[in-house]
Amino acid sequence: MLRSRSVYTAFTRNTGNPMWGDRVLEDFRTHGRDPRHRRSLYGSFTTHVMILIVIPWLLSLFTGDVEAYKVPKGSGNPVVAMVKMVKPKKKKKKTLTLRPNSDIITAIPDLDETEVDKEMEKQTQATYEAGAIAKAGKIGKGGGTEGGWPAGMDDYKIRFIRLEHSGAGWDDGMNETGADVNFLRAFARITGLKKIARKGESHSIALLKKYPKDGFPPFVYLTGNDQIGRVSSADIKILRDYCLGGGMLIADAGSARFHRSFLHFIRQVFPDKPLIDIADDDMLYQAPTRFPNGAPAFWGHGGRRALGIKHDGRWVAFYHPGDMNDAWKSPGYTDVTPELRDAAMSLGVNLVNYAFNSWDDAVTKAKK
């Protein structure tokens, strides 16, 4: 505590020379022996406090409002449609006809039979057929036919929300390529739930904590074509809490660089939970469209199998290494076949349906 002569005298009635507290206050008032240097020091300190503490705090108070996510209210019981893979036809081997007793060896190696060539031929010739959803029995919970979820809202709106990050490509598909809009339209067509957002939207991870407990987004989407970039420990915790609280992260690799970066990123979010292969018969692939062979591979920037993270028996993160986003884009911006594009849309609808079911469970539990 600073000791001042005036205060000391008031309590003890003893007078004397200025005490060290007086000297500190006088030094602060007059800026010491080098006033110019002292003013520069004070200015630098004040600037750093404003930039690092005061301004971010003020921005958190007056910016970054979010709109509660409104899931369709109702009751549903989806009729499952089938997505089946049309297997490629076997290629006939070429044979050589030579005269008897020829010195030429006929058992030549078939250059087309390497594992890489076999896989490439298989993926090139494979197509997918997506069946339409039956009109009776829309997606949802509760066993009804109109579709929807018991904890939802009458004035619902299906929205597609991306997470922003400092790396490149997080917004790939939000422009004229139309990935987000195309997916929302496909969702309305497949499910019959017509109230969709006019366009996709995005915000930072930090804003996930601002949603109300009964209005958080059931899923958020993360993609990119480069490294994700630095994510603060505070944002890591916010994303983890969001996922464990009923939300779902749907991540999608736009490149091999993003794949490697995402694997590092997800280990930070869930250091205690492994990223595991999702079995072909998992619930994610059952409704409203059935994928008997699991998720289509598409481009496979990081393998050909979809991976996920589970918590208490629920998928809290789904990761596709093959760029679903690119298959959602408008014709002219992607080179997928119409069949494969339909399969990509149907897979996305399955994921959103699962996320809505998990959201309904979490909100219903919170209201009890």
C-alpha cells in the first residue's frame, strides 16, 4: 500500500519529510526525469490495453448477435428410399493368337490389372441411383406423417451455417457455384419441408455460444481447400461444448491439405475421442435414404471412407474426406455425374436428419 505523508499525519499527527508514496505520485504526475519517454510508455501501454482487452470486450457486447435456429415442429416417420450402386461390368481380357511352337512368351503381364488401375476403373464406372422419398411419411420423430420434430417451431426455417476460419476455401460454394443454395433446395425437394433459407450463411466458432439453449443450430458445416489456420483455445472449447451439448459438426475435405489440417484440428477439439470409421449399416446411412455401401467416396482427398466421432452413442462429428461440397455445386462448376450429384444431396439430407433428431433429444431433455 502506498504511504502518503498527509495520510500518515492525519492519523498520527506526526509531521516530517515526504514519504515514498508521495514520491511515487509526484513521479507519476510529472512523468519523472524523462517526461517524453514516460509519456511514450504510458501511451503504448494504453494502446495495448485498448486493442487487446477493451475493444474486443466492447465488440462482444454490441456485435455478433445470432438468430435462433428454428427446426420444423411436427411429427414424422420417414419412408426409406434406396441408393444402390450400379456395379461396373468386368473388362474382357485381350488374348494373343500365335502360331504353334512360337518362341514368343504369351503370358505377358496385364498392365491394366494393377490395384490402382482396378480402383480407378471401379470408381470411374460406378454410378449411384437415388430413389425419391415416398409422400407418406416425411422425416422427423414421433410417428406422424406431416414431418417435423416435437421440440421444433411452427415458424421454422431450414438454414445452412458454415464455420469461418482463417484458412482458404471455407466459403467455397457460397458464391455463384451455388452449393449451399442447391443443397437447401434439394433438402426441400427430398423431405417436403419447404421453408428454407434463400442462401447459406456463415459465422465464427465463437458465435456458437450465443445461441439459446432451445435454438442452437443442429449442425454446422466446415470445409476448406488449405490449412484451417490457428484456432484459439477458447474457440476449441466453444466448438467442443456445442457438439457435446447436442450439436453436430459436418466437416468436408476440399483438398489433401485440408484433410491433414482437419485431422490435427479435430484432435484438439476431442483429444479424448478417436476419429473412427463409420460402418456401412450405421443409422447415418439408413434414413431417409439408404446407402448400403456407406458414404459415396467422391474425390477422396483423404481416403475413401467417412469418419466420425461419437459421444454417449451419438455422432457429434462427421467427416467426409471426398468433398461433398463440390458435388453440390451447379452443373458447369463440377464434373460429377447427375447420379453421383443426387447421391451427394441425399447423403447430406441424411446427415441433417440425424442432426435434427439429436437436436430434438437435447432440447427435450433440457426442458424437463
